Amino acid sequence: RCRTYINAFVSFIDNGRRWRCNVCSLANDCPSNYICELDQSGARRDKMERPELHCGAVEFVAPQEYMVRPPQPPVFLFLIDVSYQSVASGMLRCVAATLRHSLDRLPGGERTQVGLLTYDATLHFYNLNGASAQMLVVSETDELFTPMPGDVLVNLSERKEALVSLLDKLPAMFASNQSTDTCLGPALRAAYAVAQHVGGKLAVFTASRPTIGEGKLINREGVAAAPRGGAAADAKGLLAIICCCSLRWRLRC
């Protein structure tokens, strides 16, 4: 009824033949291959053998009948702050080196797709499909557009050398960057636009608060208290838009 999955907080009744939802209290029949006797305390005797009955979060490989389309490739999109604070603190150099040495550990094998975006006061998109990475700069953060939506995400096994070369060059590319402003809000929207057709995981590396564009935050030190709403509300609204749900395959009522 409420579409809650079997979890560690449901209760079993009728000697394990039925289970009661911990959210809506509806009693549901257990499949024949899931029935198990209860002990004297009312707990299933195989509780510790089934992760979904004693763990807070469990992931299962979904069988073919659960899929309405072929499985999407694993997608990893990296969003990196390249402002003056990021360069001066050493964050940019550390992030680039860490990502470079982590590429071989990304799951998915030959199907894995990756993408890279950087930002300061402007947005930087990278086309990794050529012989060398091509950077395109978008300065209009209020009216955001993606200049090459189909070229940002690339197959990791095919374009690994280009991505590694770009990561090696990133610290030097922005070593003389004097921009202290960052547009995290528009950067998040750009990342969402790039990966929304396939989904994936977005990793954000930032060294300072966003100061321009949607979701900017006001420095509250030494100024009068700001009225409720305003930039803070914009930031919350932005996060609400980009939040994604992780679907876990479990028994449900």
C-alpha cells in the first residue's frame, strides 16, 4: 500500500507467513520461498542470514524483469572549483592528482563514462573526444546553456589518456587565476543538464562559498542579519532540484 520495502524494522506474524509494514501497518503475505519460522521472541530464525532484516541499507542486483530498458552505463561527473582559493590552498592540485590515480578504481569496466567540468566566475566545459581536450568557457551564468551536451561524457576506457592528460594540466592551466568569485549554483545546474539523460554520480570539489549566480551565499560576518529567505532560499531550492533518489530493490507492500 505504501510501497515500503522489507527492512529491519518490519514485524512478522502468523509464524512467519506474513509481515507487517512498519510504516502503514498493513499485513502482507510472504512469498513461499521467504517463509521462515519465528523464535520465542517473534524474530525470524534466519534474521542474521538475510542482510535486509538486520542492516540499515542493502543493495541487490535487479533481475531482468525489473528493467524497462537496458541498464545505463555507470556515469561519474567531476565538478571542480578552480578559483584563486582552490589554487592557493592546494586543493586543485590535490584533487587532480587524486582523480588521476583513482580512474582505474571506478566500477563498471568498459562501460564506465566520465566527464569533467570546472568553474570559478565562469563555467568550463571540456570536450575529450578529440586528440587533446578542448575547453569551452560559458560566462553567462544567468542564462545557462551547455555548448556541447553530447561531448562532455565520454567512455573512460576509450578516452582515458585524454582525461589523464587534462588532469595533469589542470593545476598549471589555472595557476595564475585571480578570480575569487565562484558560481556553484549554475555549475550544479550545468552538471545536471549534462547527465540528466543517463543519471550517475556527481562529485563536487569546492574551496569557497558560492558568491555569484543562483544559490549564492552572503557573507554574514560584520553585516546586519539578512532577512529570511533570499539567497538561502535560492540555495535550498537549487539543491531540491538536483537531488536524486537511489532505488533499492527489495520486497515491498
